[in-house]
Amino acid sequence: MQGNHKKIISEKEVEKTIKKIYMKSIIDKSLKLIQEGIKSLQKSQEEDFFGTDDFYLSFLFLSRGYELLMKVMIVLKNYDEKNSYPTNKEMKAFGHDLNKLRENIGKNYESLSENKFKRFPELKHDQEYMSKNVLIEIIKIISEYGKCDRYFELDYITSNTNLNKITKKGSSGFKLKKILMDRISKDKKLSIMFQQNPNETFIKCMNLYIIPILKKFTGALTRQFSLNCLGEEAMCIITDIDKYSFSKDYKVKGTQE
């Protein structure tokens, strides 16, 4: 009579499985944070744009979400190319700089074949979009919040620096409002609308420019998972990421820049 033999899983296999579970958790968590950040940004439109709210929750969710998502993408790409994960020291070198992370993620397109671009033309659109100034400007604002603006109140309370010196460059919220004002000033219809109803104009401008930029950036990131730009390890832990990769609002081509 043949006995039942249970397969013994090595410690290395157990560790690898746990790491996959953690990476899946990070991806799920990051996408939830990004989604909540965008929702919070849309919800803030119900409030007075000239009030004191500086999109605190929006920037909190977005900065954390994008940082987590791009860092796990770097981990997966490193594993695909070198069959090993980057060190903790290497990852910490990125800090909270979302723009530096964006630049690193953008390099992933350079290793793709021409055949890959022909099969999935959206990847070429994504590659071009990742370098657009309009995106970089927004990413830098969110990044600035993640690096220092989130500590603004504590910095002011615990330092001897004059408030005017601390705020001379403007907060992340102020910079976002400035972008909206610049957009309004360059659009004749919005300029006329602004004279009649400033708050409604800001709301419309947010929906026309800022929200689409964030959604398309999110789509570009998730398509690197869905279209196998990060290696087989990434494909093994993919979740419901496709709803971002292939939804109309998250596509680059055919949407307003």
C-alpha cells in the first residue's frame, strides 16, 4: 500500500510566496489610494476654491499611492532583468520623489521591442505621455507635498523661521490653484465664465485638465502590468488592474490633453 507523501516546501519557496503576497497587497493598496485621491480631489470641488482647504487628503492619498505603485514596479522590473530584488538601500535612495520614480518607470519602454509597440500601440502613446510637461508639472506638485508640504504645520510650529519664508514658494494646494488659473486665463470661454462664477469655473477647469491627467498617468502605469512590460513575476501577481488599464478615461490616445 502506497503511503501519502506530502510535498515539502523549502524555506526559500515560502519566502518567495510571501513576497508575492506582499507585492499584490501593495498594488491593491496603491490603486485604492490613487482612486481615493482622485475622488477626494473631485469632492473638494464642492467646496470653496478660495477657502482654506488645500487638497490635503487628495495629495495625501495620491502621493502615497503613486509612490507605492511605482516602487513596486521598480522592484518587479529589477527582478525580471536581474532575477533578484533591489536592496532596501537602493529603494530608499528614491526617497519620496515621485518625479524621479516617474523617470525610472519611463525607462521601461526603452527595453521594449518594435514588435511589442506594433502589437500594442498604446504603449507608444504612454511613453510619449510620460514625458509631457503638463504631467510632470502635476507630479512635481504632488511629490512636493509628499516630501515636505505634509509637515507644513509642524515645521511652522517647531521652527523659528518666519511664516512668510516658509510659504514663499507656495504650498502644493496653492500651486495647483495657480495651474488652474493659468488654464482659465488662456481659455476665452473659461475667462468669461470666471468673471460670472469663479468657483464653478475652477470646478470645470479641474474636470477638464487635472483629473484627466491623473487618470491617464494611472492608466499608463497599470498598462505596464497588463501588457507584460515588467516580466512574468508581475503577470503572476496581477489583480483587477485591467479596469484601469483599458477603461476609456484612463487611456492616453483619444482623450483631451
